[in-house]
Amino acid sequence: MSIGFDAMGAAFFEGDRPVAEEVSLHIASGILQIGLDDGRILRWPVGDVRQLPDTAGKTGAVLRLKDDPLARLFVTDASLLPHLPNRFRRTPPKGRGRLAAWALAAVAAVALQIGVLVPLLADNMAAYIPPAGERALGEATFGHIREALDDTGLNPVPLCEAPEGAAALERLVARLDAPTNDVPQINVAVLDHPMVNAFALPGGFVVLFRGLIEAAESPDEVAAVLAHEIGHVVSRDPTRHALRSAGSIGVLGLLFGDFAGGAAVLFLTERLIAAQYSQEAEAGADSFAHDVLARAGISPGALGDMFESFRRKYGDRDGVAAHFLSHPALGARIEAARAAVEVGAAYNPALSAEDWAALRGICD
Amino acid sequence: MSDTAVPDSPWAAPPQAASAQPQPDGMQVEFTGRRWTLFWLALKTGFFTILTLGFYRFWMKTRLRRWYWSAIRPGGHPLEYVGDPLEKLLGFFIAVVVLTFYIGIVNLLLMFVSFSVFNSSWLGYLASFAGVIPIWFYARYRARRYVLARTRWRGVRFGLEKGAWGYAGRALVHWAVTILTLGILWPRMTFALEKYRTDRTFFGSARLVQQGRWRMLYRAALPFIAVVVAGMALAVWILVIDPITPDLLSNPGSLPSRFVTALQLGRWPLGWESPERLWAVPVLMAGLVYGAIHYRWVAKRIMANHKAAYGVTFASRLQGPRIAMIYTLGTFISYMVLVLGIALIVVLSISMYGPTAWLEGANAAGLGGFGDLPRWLSFGILGVIYLSVFLLWGVLHNTFVTFPIMRHMARTTTLPATAGLQAISQRDRDAFAEAEGFAEALDLGAAI
């Protein structure tokens, strides 16, 4: 039995010349017969006919044969379509192996870039960047962070600059003043933000959050945090970090492409603040802090106390001093701080009671 | 066809110019397909894109193009887009591999130099941006080549010859000339770049040629020029001939702030001389935008009327005002729907959690979380909202801007002479491994 279809407006394109050939259309014993004007009849098995997907408009469908990349049959009679059982079936994609290889190469390239090349370059460059440039880098980064921390993104988070508190902070920094000469001048600022955190930036900027001063139980703990951050400044960890970020941000923006320069920047800010330095860098900053504290007559155990009390108060939750708490070797660092306490040595509090009160009120 | 022919006269016999008389073998371009079908297709594929964190966007773009292409039907037969999403994904990976080194290492070096030598980041950003510009032109040409290579009509492939670096170089020179002449030679750039692309475009074995001269594009720029002249006249009038305030000329920078103060007060400051004249400023601004749209599209029309292949001509009756109206209405509708949608989300969440919960959440959004939610989850929610707004905008833009413009373009185009089609035969497949990966990675691919 043969079924005929309305071939008015239907056309066949053999795939060489852009000229429409008129056709007659029949289906007989599972074969779509396409009769051409020159008498030829093309036979397409109905199971091998595919319909092009996502075609606009109700009039007209384009059909192709499974293994023929070029020939096209344009039909206007929709009653033909139900006779083609596999018309929506996809042809299996080719070249999966090549796709997988390039995907792997892309992941490897990004990993190599962010994990090896950028850090390597950044570490080497950090040693050559002149102090004025380092300072400019720090100022720019500090500005970005202050803007990013603000919820509206319109005004940078304000600095705390109450005169008595600032004077107390200055005395504390002077007491801790670093013993070596090639250290850039240390600039300590307090941000009016509830996060319990502190970080160092290139060019000798050390930033404390109001939340940290409020959470500290004694001036010694603030002094310990300061000493630790100064340790990072001395070993130029923040400079390396900022240079690494400058290299990584473009790669991340590239990856997230269309929608999300925003997400990449968010991620970067997050990384800058909760800066995760390497284990050696942290240990180095710790031991630097022990020395500085001991020389200034402040108990080095305060660093351990601070780790301890933060952990007790906040558990291991994120957002809270992640910089200090999330490090795997925290227990070892507490012990190291305790071990640095000399038995019998006379330690004084880092600040007098009045200065401590003034420092706690620096944001008022 | 010989490749040694000069572009202006590639044929032995001169091609027939587009004549007003419709010839017997002329061909109309039809456009089928409904707006809402497209809306659902865009919404559906956009939703999948969010679900797959953006990876479905290669499929989304392929499916939307297939739809648009099949809606455009010269002589009643649809165009076909045969691009493959997987090859786009592959192209994206290739571009990432190549660009990641360029962008990462070069940025780092530029930043280092910028801070070391100039103590500021601006120069680094500037150099980094400037370094991407040639790649940007390069990627645009490559993307066009890919799209043309994957477009067919009546089973015959389109194609674009190689020449992306040549295009990038010419684009840079023309931009420099345009900027140096304060935009006076802009039509020359428009024409030269379009000619470079058109003269390398093929349909099957037939080469397309851009005819005409660049000066003919000044006609398209007339509204823009008129607005600029009117703006200068107004400036002379209110500043010099009959100043609004006597001190204005000595201190023109204060005008915008005074204008804002006047708006806040609801009346003009005392002592101003017929200040109503300032209302001409926003009118002129709107005129500038219209002039720019008019130039862009009418220039396309003029150049389309001067494109031809052997025995095939084009004629376009595209209307600048109509396109401007589509842009205005389409953008307005998209914004309204978007704003209403976001307002709905905000109202819903406030009614669910109460206004204070929302505020607390917003306060902590910087680095804490929404209320008691863990930080990664609130970051995730923020991310999904961000993506949704972005994609909803894309869907609406497709429905209310791209669709009507495509339809207008298709319906106003005719092919008065098509006799040359008989002589055209198929061209070879352009394999093109990296598809439009560079354009995608550099974020140029947002447009269809």
C-alpha cells in the first residue's frame, strides 16, 4: 500500500546547487519515495529520516537522511511527519575524545596557571617591586577591600579614628616596632566592621577589624595579632599574594565569561581577606610574633590564648577569623606559642588599663 | 571565479545594478515564527543554563540560532544553522587554553611594571585593556567566519575567507583615523570594514562584492549631524549670544549641578535669563541616540543595496525610525518586566521572612550569611539570583528586541535578480576547530 502526500510547495535540494527541485512524495513499504522531475526516484527508509530541530513557524519542516550531511527535503504537508518514527532521534556526536582532551587541557592550563606559574612569577617579582610601588599596590587593594565590604557597594567601610584610641594603638605599635631596618613603615588601621579578623596588605598596611578588638579578652591578644601580621609584612607575604591575585583575576573572569565578572571579584575579595598563606608563612609569622612579643616584654602565650579563646567562643565556624582558625595545624601553633613563654620571665600587659579602654572605644 | 580579479570588477561583464523594476526572477524574503514560541524556547534554554552553571549556554545559543535561521526564508525556503553545541564547547576550551596564559601572565607583568615604575594601577589596567583590543577584533572576525560557515540555504553553504588578523589591523587603523578626525571619517571606517568582510563572503562558489563608495554613508548620518549642529547652535545661544547667567561662560562646569538644584527646588534659580531653553538639552540627548541608531541601520541598508554576487542582487527597504522604535519599546518593555519580576521576588521574600530578616540578611551578605544560613548557601542563593536576572534580561531582549529587528530586516529584504543562483555550486566544509571560542571567552558572543 502506498500513501501519497501533498507536494505543493515541497522542494528537494541535492546539496550542490541552490535550486529547488519539485518532487512527488509517497511512502510505500517503509520507504519514503521522492520522485524528481527528471524521472529519478530517491528512496529514503522512513526509519533513517530525521527532522531538523527548533524550526520556527508551523508551515514547513526540513527533513534529512541520517547519513547524508547535505541533501535536504523541505515538506509542507504535516501529515507526512507522523510516518517517520525516528524523526526526532539525534545523530550521535562525533569527536568526543578530542573534546575530552581539550577539556582536560583547559583545566590543566588553568590549574598550571593559578597553581604554579602565577605564584612562581609573583614570588620572584615581590622581591623586586620598589617600596613606593608596593605602597601604591597596598593602597589600591585596601580601597577595593573597603568598598567590597560595604553592603551597598557605594561607600567604603569607614575607618575608626577616635584620637585617644588611635594614640593608644600607636603606642602599642611603637612598643612592637620591628627590629630590622628593611621593614617598610607599619601603618595600622581599624575598620568599622563587625568581622573578627585582621589582615596585612602590601606596603606595610596592617588592618584590624572592630570585631577583633571587641572579641579580644586582653590587650595582649590584640598585640599578639598585630605582631603576627607584622610578621607577614616583614616577609612580604601580602605583596606576593596581591600579585598572584592580579594574575589570577583575569583567568577567572575568562572562565566565568558571560555572567560573572561580579562573581570573580567577589571570590577574589573573599580570598584577599581570608588570606590563606602557606603553612611555612604562617609558622614564620608566628615565630616572628613570639620574638617581637618577648622582646617587648609581652607574653608570647597571648597568641595561643587568642587562638584558644576564639575557638572556644565561636567553634570552628566560618566567617569568624577564618584566617586564624581554619588552619589545620592550629593545635601545634597554640603549643608553639605556649612553648615560647619563658618560665620566670616578667611580662607586662601590652597596654595600660586606660589605653586598653581607649583602644576599645576607637570606633565610638 | 578567479581570485586575481580586483574587488571592484571581479567579473567579465558588469553585474546588473539593483533596479526599481521588479524582475521576473525576483525573490522575497519571508519571516515565519511567533514571538511566544521564541520566548518559551529562550526561557527554557535559559533555565537549563542556570541549572548547569552556564554550560548549557552553548546549546542555548545553538538552538536560538537554529530557530532564527529557520524563520528567515528567502524564496520560501528556510536558512539552516548547522552549528554544533559540542564544537562550541570545544572551541571555548581551546580559547581558554590559549588565552589563559596570555591574560594571566601578561596581566601580572603589566601590574608589576605599572606599580614598580608608575606607582599606580591605572596604567596597568589601561595597557591590559589596550592589549585585548586587537584580539577582540580578531575574535569578531573569526566568530563571523564560524557562523557563516555553519549557515546554509537550499543546502548550500555560506563561507568567509581567512583574514582575521588583517581585519584586526585594519580595524585598529580605521579606529585611530576616526578618533583623530573627531568622528568625521566614521563612515569611511564603517564602509571599509564592511567591504573587507563582504568581499570575503561566499555563498557556495559565488563571491559577494560590496560596491558603492564610502561617502554615500553620509546620507545615513544626516540625523546625527543635524542633532550635533543643533547642539552646537544651542550651546552658542545659551552661552554666548544670550547667556542664561552672565557668569556661565567663565564657569561652565557648574551648569549641571545648578540644573540638578533647580530640579530639586522645582523652580529655576532667580536671575536666570529664560532658562526654559535648557529643556532642549534632554531632547538633544535623545536625538543623539536616535541619530546613532539611524546611522547604524540605515548604513546597513545602503550597503546591502550595493552588495551583489554574479547575477544576484539585494534590495533593502529597512526603515531607521522603525528600528529606533523597536529599540525604544523593546528595551522599555524588557526593563518593566524585569523590574516587576524583581519587585515580586522581594515582596515574596519579605512576606516569607519578614522585613527585618531581609535587612539582616542584606547586612550580612557581604561576608556573613542570610540569617542562620551557612555562608556558602547564601553565596549560592545570591549567585542564582544574579544569574536569573541576567538570563531573564537575555530572554526578554530576545523576545522584544532581537525578534522584531530580525523580522523587520527579513521582510524588508528582497533579491531583485536571482538568475545567478543557477551557476552556483557547493563549497567545501570549513572545519574550524575553535568555532567561536575566542569570542565566547572574551564575552563578545552575547549577541546572536
